[in-house]
Amino acid sequence: MEISTFEDLLYHYPYRYFDRTQITKIGAINSTTEYVQIAGILVNITEEGTGFKKRLIATIYDDTGRIELLWFQGAQWMKKTLKENERYIVFGKVNLFGGYYNISHPEIELWNADTAIAGRQPVYSSTTKLIAKGITNRSFAKLTQALFEKVSSGDIPEILPPDIIRQYNLCSRYAAMRWIHFPDNDEHEQLARHRLKWEELFISQLMIARLRLQHTAQQGWKFGKVGAHFNDFFSLHLPFELTNAQKRVLKEIRQDTATGKQMNRLLQGDVGSGKTIVAVMSMLLALDNGFQACIMAPTEILAQQHYISISELLEDMGIKVRLLTGNVKGKARKEILAELADGRVSIAVGTHALIEDTVQFKNLGLAVIDEQHRFGVGQRARLWKKNEMPPHVLVMTATPIPRTLAMTMYGDLEVSVIDELPPGRKEIKTVHRKDAGRMKVMEFIRSQVDEGRQAYIVYPLIEESEKMDYESLMAGYEQVKIWFNENKYRIAMVHGRQEVGERERNMQRFVKGEANVLVATTVIEVGVNVPNASVMLIESAERFGLSQMHQLRGRVGRGADQSYCILLTGNKISEESYKRIQIMVSTTDGFKIAEQDLAMRGPGDMYGTKQSGVLKFKLADILLDGTILEETRNAAQLLLSQDPSLSQPQNQPLKHMLRHQGKQSHWGKIS
């Protein structure tokens, strides 16, 4: 459990408490009882079933009644651990089955009044392996209690400045540590939790604010003028009028790049909001000031898509745009590398091939990174070394990020948001259909194709069941061929197991309109722009996350025709899946969907940050603790405005803490 020191033990907080005064009599349990703590004698410990179906049943009784306890997992181990005719304290969720109440997988502990810890007893997370070795919840509690008998307030020194403690009515750090483990009452527990959450978020916001200060101090190339490239494109070649949001973001980028400080800006925009045109005009600004620009995408398909659209936009301006991916080899590759090095290529579009050491620019002034969360920090940082002074960086994402998450993950970046769609776009109609209605769904798609439109049919691909998913995809492809007779319709298929060349050819058939229907896995989640496609059918939609479904939906609705997204599920789906489907049907607003996704899944699951070490708060929850997050952000910014280097005596403990925390890399950090 990564507990190696006394400090680690202190930070191993309990997640709830046994309050020995709150014991419910078994006879008082009724249909409104949810969670319950009971005490009684354990009897009739028996095993039922065999193999995977083996379960353990025991009965606990007090002077008012009895209730069954059930274990479906670890039955054998629990049988060895439990003792008949002993008194236990039990906590768990009450279920009603066959007219009788039971508790499945309860927390259970021998009642031992002699060794009971006074007051409310903390409950700590542990592992089956530790418990099997006798290191139970009680062991943690006794170890922590013994530790507090040996430490004083001087051993847990204060790290927050006195004026912050007074201003925000925080209890002392020592009191918070004592009370989080052994609170005498509810008030002590609440005071401790508030203080420790505040401290966690404050340290996080202080780290982010210092990174922001470093970024604003970083020297950058000065784009002092708006010249012919930018102005001619705006006046003569812009294919549509910019939205107010696009104009606002371009103004922010122009102001950033004119200061002589390095720009580090995150551009958020929903699918189809027009981020690419903002990126193109930003790159033209670099060209006007004598610099080259590049745009890096995570996949070959997306890089090609950018290359085609940027080349079309700039074809009448005589600007040389080249594509560099892993598939560009031999003579063609050498030629591009030479043109980048001597400045003949103004704009490079590519995948991670752009960050290879062999790629040298004559004068890179702006790097645009699309779908930036798919690149590692180290990969992004390598773009910085492509010039003697780092280029300006614009990172883009089509995955809207809720404000509280952006403050925590991207607080070190300036953030721009394109929050309106280009005029003339019709809202995509989203519907939920069940497998029983598949015939009508296919007839509708066929009617759209007969009118000259194109359609996507997307199947899930989950790594753990890749073989099964592949078989489902192939079976689905055969079904689609039955619905869309190959004598009349043309079907293309794209999936991850194909050779890259075959996948690209099939993709291009659909892009060029040579195929009516594209059967695919989620490889088409980003980067495919086919304005003629009007239907997105998501098969087994109950297996997709909200953000993934929203990204897929964004592949249609890119032309003038009315578009549709059909979420096809099994006839019976879980309550959580149904909730996700209803959110998709009710709104096309990516920011609302991201908020709901955050509420349902939590930040770690949404953005993979559990693995990256960011947002690894022990107590704070950025969704529930938004008020504290605002407070700590304001406090961090004020403190650094008064003492940027934290050199004042009262800020020295914070400086020491930050040095310790700084060993973990920050997910939003570009440098």
C-alpha cells in the first residue's frame, strides 16, 4: 500500500468510521433501511455451491432478530477467518431477496471491548493479501493510535501561512491530522476534512500558478505584424465568415504572440466548431513574421485530413505545405527534410514523425498540436527544441473540459474556447433505438443513401475482448452487405487489424464518395471530415462512454443536410447505460456532456489521470469541492503576486513542500 514511513501512515486516511453508539437492532431493519451497522453473535457458517458459484452464508442474531450475511467472492478465505458463536460488529447495505433481508459482502469485525479504540473507530482501506496476513482495519487503527501517542504538534508542523489560516478559518494541521483519524464528534471530522482538502487543492493551485509565472517569463518570438498572408487570406480566400468566438480566439492569439513572451495556449472547441481555420490563420501569422509553422496530429488519418484541408485553403496563395508521417519514406522523405531545413516548406503537417531528431526546421515559430491529450508530455516538449528559442504553442482539443477540471489540469495554460458553431449548421438529431427495431433503422439508413448521402456504422472495440469484438465487426459487416446489396451499394470497412495501406485506401474511398457506407471501429473517432455523410449508427451504444459517443456523433452534421445519430442498443441495458444514452439524446452541447461525464465517472476515469499521477487527491474531489477550488486558486494567485519566489519566512514551509511535490510531472505542462 506504499506505506513506508510514519508520514505515509498519517496520510493513509480512513474512509469512514464505526460509531459504536450507532448500533441498529436487527428487528428495526425495514424497507427504508439502506446501510446499517449491527452487532450480534455469528452462527451457521456454511458453504454452498461449487467452483465459481461457491458462496458462504452465515447468520448473525441479536435479541431482536436475525439476518443472513452472504459472500460470493473469497468465500473460502472468509470461512477460515470467521468464528462461530463469537460476537461481531457488521456494516453493510441491506438487500431484500425472497421476502428476507440480507447483507452481501459486509465489513465484519470481532467485537472486542477491551481493545476497542475510544470514540469513533476509523475504517481504513486494505487489501485481501494484507488481511490474510492479519493486518486488518484494527491493525491500522492501533498503529496510527500508537503513532499519535509519540508525536506532538511540533512533529506535524504547519505549512500554511498564518494569515491564510485566519482568513479561511482553517484548523491547525496537527488538529486536522488527529481528527481525521480519531474525531471525537462530527464537527471535528468536518473541520479536519475541510482543512486537509483545502491544503491539497491549495498546493495543487500553487504549483499550477508557479508554472504559469514561469511560462509568462519565458522569452518567445515576437510576431510584431499582421501581414499579407493573414490579410489576403482573410479578405480573399476565407471560405465562410468567422464566428464571433473564432474572431475572439484569433485576437487572443495575436495579442499573445505580439508580446515577446512565449505563447502557451489551450484551444477548446466542440466537434465542428472551426478550430482548424483558427489554427491555419495562426500559422499565417507566423509566416507573416518570417517563421515556419507546423501542426502535429496523433493519427495518420487525422494528419492526412489536415493536410488536405489546409492545402485546399491555401492552394491559391502559393504557400508550400508538406505532409510528413511514418509512411513517407525514401527519396520523398529526404526531399521534405531538406525543404524544412532550408525554409522552402512554410507549413509542415504530420504525426509524431515531426518530433524525430532528423526533422530540422529553418525557423519554427508556431507549433499546433491537435487532440493534444493523445501525446505524452515528453513528446510535446520535443517540439520546443526545434528552434534556438521555443516556438509558440497552440494545443487544441475537441474534448470539452469542464471548468473545474480545466482549472486543475490546465491551470498553467491560457485557455481559449470556441463556444459557437458556424452558421448554417443544423443540429444533429439523436435517437435511441433497441435491437428489436433494427429493421426500421436499416431501412432509414438505406433511404438516406438512396438520396445520395453516406453513412457510418461503428462497432465497439474494447482491448480486453478484442477477439470477440473483431468477430462481431466481421459478422456485422456481413449483415450490412445483406441490407445493402453490393450490386447497388458500395461498402468500405476500416479497423485496427488492417494493414495501414489497406485502411487508408478504404478510408479514402469513403472520403471521395466512392463508398456509400463505412463499417468501422472507433478508429474514425477523430479526423474524418465527410460533409456528405448524414447518418452515424453506433452499434452496441451501451458499451461506449459519453465523450466517445459525442466524438463519433461529430463525424456527421458537417454539411448543409440534416444529419442523424442513431444509438442502437440491446433490448435490455443497465440503468447507467440508459442514463448515458438519455444524456446523448437530450443535448449536443459537448460542455454539458463533459460535465455529466465528470459527474458519472469522476476525473480519473475520464482523462486517464489516475495513471498519470495528476488529480491524485486523497480527500479532495474537484466536482464536489468547487468552492474550495475557487478559494485556493484565488489564495495561490494572491500569495504569488506578493511573494513570487516564496522567500518570505512564513512561506518557507510551503516552498519546501512544493519542492517535494514538484518531483511529480504535471499533465498540463508543455515545457
